[in-house]
Amino acid sequence: MSEVVVKVKNLKFGYGKNDILKDISLEINEGEYVGIIGGNGSGKSTLLKLLIGVMQPNSGTISISKKNIGYLSQQVRNFNTEFPATVEEVIAANLYSKMGFLKILNKNHKKKIDEVLKIVNMQGYKDKLIGKLSGGQQQRVFIAKLLVNEPDIIFMDEPIVGLDDESIKSFYSLMNKLNKELRLTIVMITHDVRGVEKSLDKIFCIEDGKIQNKKLKIRAQVQVQI
């Protein structure tokens, strides 16, 4: 039986009389690929911020059993074309804590960067300027940046926003690879699961700050809560 790695119970959050999340409860098992969907203002992005610890709930509990967590926000993407950092430098930023005082990449650091670039199919781009890459390519670089720290769980906030159809298809293919081959637990906040629903193990639908109790199966392995 798979370990429960994310458990949310009776979670409530709001400002004053404005309730954003109302008694949210959910469980995510190790190795699951999960979508949390909802329209604008539904509370899905607020839930993600609570899960990663950026915000604290008014009441209820959040338990995450794994300590090594990766987070892909909307803000890290789409660098200005004049941004001077190379792909290697962007990924290396997540290794600084392991580099010592001088922050110099050693042979092992460079090998690890090469490995994660290969996983995301961006080998050969190490010396390219991040600002010169397409949105889809930048997305892959930032996924590589997460992978270099070997996370157990990856949380993503609207990862397909701003990507063209081909890049979205490529992104979902990569996520499926990471989930199936590396056994990563992936939790994705999105407004649209079309094109990925067949790969997801669970879909939680948030409406008006709530996950409804009724469950519908859209395929044998997927439960949608609406």
C-alpha cells in the first residue's frame, strides 16, 4: 500500500469574513500524479501556497511526510531576452548551498547538471542564454533546476500558462515521464486538464472554496472530485 505523502484535513483559510477555502480535506499518495483544478477565484492557487508553507491556514491541518519538495511558480518563467544567465548558471543556483564559500561548480556539480538536462531533453543547451530560449524550453530548464535537488514531490502552479499547444503537449509528456520513470509525486494546479487527464491518478475540482464529496470516474484509474 502506498504511503500517504500529503494529507489535508478540515483546512480553512480566508481574510476576515471572506472565506477562500472552506473545510478542504484530501490525501495524495506517494508516486501519484495529481491535478487540482478550478476556475479563477476558486481557491486552488491559495491551496497550493498553503501546501508549500508560504501561507498558514486559519484552521485545519496539513501534513507532508517528505522533506525534499520542489516548487514551480508562475513567476519564474519567461525571462527577458536580455537576461544574461546561461542555462547552467540558472540550474546551478539550486546547488549553491552545496558549493561552499566560493560557489564554484566542481566536476560532480557539472555532471549532475548534465544529467538533469538530459532528463528534460535539453542536453546541448547548457551554455545558451536562458533569455534566448522559447517559453517551452525555459519551462524545461526550470524543471531541470528542480530535479537537480532530487525532490520527492513537485508542486506546480499553472505550469502551462503562456505555452503554445506543442509546448503544452511536450510538457505533459515530460511530466508523465518523471512520474512513471522517476516515481516523482506531482501535484499540479491548473485551470484545464484537457490533454493530461488520462495520465492523472486523481483530479480534485475546487469550486467556491470547496472540494465536493461526489466522485466521478473519468477512467478506471482516475477519480474526479467535483
